[in-house]
Amino acid sequence: MSNDHDAMNELHWLIDMVQTIDVGLIVLDRNYNIQLWNGFMENHSGISPNFIKGKNLFTELPEVPADWLKQKMESVFMLKNRTFISWEQRPYVFKFKNYRPITGRADFMYQNITLLPLASLTGNITHISIIVYDISDVAINRLQLKAMNQQLEELSQTDGLTQLHNRRHWQDCMEREYERNTRYQDKATLVMIDIDNFKNVNDTYGHPAGDKVIQHIAHLLKQSLRETDSAGRYGGEEFAIVLAKTGSADALYFTERLRKKIEASEIISDNRIIKVTVSLGINEIKPGTDNSSIWLSGADKALYKAKQNGRNQSVVFTANE
């Protein structure tokens, strides 16, 4: 008698645990009809065990991804192995609202899911258990960390004043483009830009006005770029651009449009109008450009020539210079 009493007690405790445990527990038969639906599932779905018992999971919860989940469950039945579904694979299987206080930003509960084969006494897999873990806190923290790391990465690559690439990151982009050219022989052109007589701007209007001029030119430059181009602030008043899949003729067309746009524009600082011009050097990768430093040096030489020739112009580098 006492053995029966102990067994009844154990069963009572087990049922109590199943109902109060902080994970979702569902047991389905071979036809996906619900045999067990614990307190966690009731609390989050609003559906009572009495109502849903014996009913089909996919009929009662049409928002559950039926084809995808059935495929996972079939492999559990066939292979008699448990399967784990991470929130990173799929944020949730059951669309429950998120009530966790620290993760108020997520509208739904992030879930990890375990699918567990359940054998009868004869050893056949007759049922499957779905265990649902609420891992919203972990997921949100991970996602926030990822977003912060991405932000830090972008900050470490960005020039604070202009929001263009900083010199180091721009040089990385140039190296990559140079290697791409070596591999695929695509055209690519470098452009170096320098603000003419920038020292005069600083001396006449002050450094805050000088910063405004640099920001203004960066803004016009950004407006002119395509997705595939890469622009950076190379030095104080110097900018650099990698024009992908572009030869020197098209680069010259680009630089002249930009140069004229800058020349026609005005910067207002302390109610004073400032007008500036830029000089530009262009160098397309040619056979014999043995490394990216030679490529860059050619663009620099062309820029120097533009300065020598009277500024406010674009010059294309030619090897015999």
C-alpha cells in the first residue's frame, strides 16, 4: 500500500512540476494532436489545457510555421533523436508577447526549442515533446551587444568631422580594390582632392569656419558617390576616392562635375559667405602599377600638377610625367 502511496505522491509532484515549471511543455501524438499543454503554455497563449487537449496543434495555432516544424518533427520520429532549434535560426516558433521587464523593446518572446522523441513501453516512438524556453533576455543582450560592436566598428572606421572613412579604413578599401583589379582586371581609378588655399580660410575666418568648409565638401562628395565608390578624409583638407569599375575618362567626368559643384556653392559661417575651390588628381590602374603605393603616388603627382597649373582643375596622371 505504501508503495502505491509513494507512487501516487511522485506522480502528483511530477504533474505539479510540469504545470509550474518556467518552460513550455507540449506533448503531441503522431498526428500532432495535443496530449499535454502545461501552465507556461496556458499563461502565454491564453488557451487552457482543457480546451486544447486532443486538438491538432496546427489547426488551433495557425501562426505556427507548420511545414517547417513538421519537417523537423518527422526527422525526430524517424531518427529517434532530439533536435534543438535556436532563436538565431528562428526567433520564435510560438508567437507569444514578451513580458520580460528588462527587454521591453522586443515585441515577442525569443525562444529556444527542443523536440524530444517519447517512446512507449514497447520502445516505439509514439509521441513527441516540444520544450519551449523563453530566452528573450539572452537574445536581446546578444543583439544589443552585436549592434554596439557594429557601431564601434563603424566609429573606428569613420572620420568624426566628415563621417567619411578615416584614412586607415580608406587605405584598406584601396588595397582591396587594388587586389580585385589584380585578380579580375576590372578598371579602377583613384582620385585625390585638395582644398585650394585652405590655410587662407583658417587664417581669415578661423578654424570653426575651416571645419565647416571641410564638412561642406564632404557632403557634396557623398552626394556624388555611387554605392561601389569609397571616399575618405585623407588628411586635414585632403580627400581620397576609389572609383570602382571606372576608367580615367569617366573619372574625369566625375571630378569635373564635382569641382564645378564645389566652385558654385557657398558656405555661410558667422553671416559671412565663404567660397572655395578644389584641385583633383586622377590615376587609373594601368599595367605596370606594381602595388597600391605606386597607384596612390600617381594620383598624388597628378594632384600636385593641378596645383602647379593654377589650381581649381582636374589632372589625369600620365606615366611619362
